[in-house]
Amino acid sequence: MARSNSKSRRRWRRPLLILLLLALLLGAGAFYQSNFILFTESYTFTSSRLPEAFDGFRIVQLSDLHGAVFGQDNQDLLEAVEAAEPDLIAITGDIVDRHRNTPFSYAWELGAQLAAIAPTYFITGNHEWGIGRVPELKEGLEAAGVTVLSNQYVALERSGQQIVLAGIDDPNGYADQKTPEELAAEVRSAFGEDVFWLLLAHRNTYFEKQYSLLGADLVLSGHGHGGLIRLPFTDGLLSTERTLFPSYTSGFYEANGAQVFISRGIGNSGISFRLFNPAQLVVMTLERG
């Protein structure tokens, strides 16, 4: 009887080992894909408020690079951006990483290369303020041809029509910095209530209770890193604040009648990693509905 049980265990052992090996290979492949391959993903935002001249306007959103490099001297990243044929490039914070103390030269060199492709705009994330010397970083980006939006807005014009692009500094910024509410009031005062406007704001976690109340037609954010590990029917398993099962981590969301698009981002911070959560280069096309 003991001999029969031993044979039975051996019969089951081989299939289990094969399944374990397949699971390990799947996990290793997903880990490599998520952390070392850049995916370009296209989205459309439709609004009846969008001026006709901006129908088809294309924005490339890069978020949470954290000093990431794809290809030699980031050529794979730059080629992907150029292939998207953007009208505008938006960098929505955390271009550098405080845990790795990313040199500012990384941001300046990449900023210059992106600005050579299309008009490029930058807002700070929490990691810029974590490193410090933010004025130095901003000055270098401006010198590289990048427009830094520090609680500011710009008018974008096409064929006599215009929309507004606004950007806010991360909440980790100076205590006396202009508030998002003050910036929104400035936009309304300068352009009226009917102007179509976009808001660049790094923190996904501030959308529901604050940014959704400002009146922007679309907010572009990052910070959530896709929830780090993504499984079916979840919005990610772990937030960047280390809370479980976060929301507002990837894609479109709506709150208080406003919409936000949240990028999964491109890089990783410190020793963190992604799983089933590829690095994301976003191509957002505006469409008049």
C-alpha cells in the first residue's frame, strides 16, 4: 500500500513542477515587460466645448519617469514620442527620483530633446521637491526650451481659436504658493467661463476632493504608478503611499462632473517594481464631440 501511494505522488509531482515552471516563466516575462519595455497607448477625449480648430489636437503625456532610460540615451523613448506626432508634450511630474538622486542633467537633456519634437510643458511632482533645489531644476528646463508651469496658464492658439493649458506645482511646494483654486479663478477671469481648458496636476489622489472642483475640462495626472501590481478587475494592489487597493491609478475617471486621465507612468521609484503594469507613453487626442 505504501508503494502505491509513492507512485501516486510521483505521478502528480511532474505536472505540478511543470505548472510551477510555467508560472515562474510567466511571472518573469511579465516582470521584464512591465519594467523594461515602453508601451505607447492611445486615448481620445471628446468634448462639445472643444473649439473646432483643436479637433484632432494630439498630446503626448509623459509622467513619473524617475530617471528612466529606454534605449541608448533614451532613443527608444524619443522615437516613440516622435512617432506619435504630438502637437504638445506634457510632463506631469517626477521626471527625477529623490531615492536615486537623479542628476538634473538627465531632466535638462531629455527636456531639450523633447522640446525639439514639439512644444513641451512641465509641472513638478513630489520627487522634485523631495530632492530640493527646484528653482535650479526649473531654470535648467526653461533654458532647454521647456515651458515650466508653476501655478500658471498659457493660451494655445490655432486658426484664431484658443484653449488654455494650466499647470500647478505639487502640494509639496512652497507653503505660500498660489493655490489651485486661485489659478482656476485667474483662468476664468482672463478667458470667461466658456473657455476649454486643461489642467496638469501631478497628484492622482487630489482629484476627487479638490482638482475635480476647479472647472477644468480635463485634468492630466500621474503619481499612482498604475497601482504597481495590476491584476484583473483591480485598480492596482498598492498605492505610492503604500495603501492597499487604491483607485485613480490608470485611465479615465469622473468625479463631481469632471474628468481626469491618470497615466501609469514610465519609471520606478527607488527599489520598487511593476508587475502586469507596463510603462506607459500616453497619446491623448482631443476630439470635438
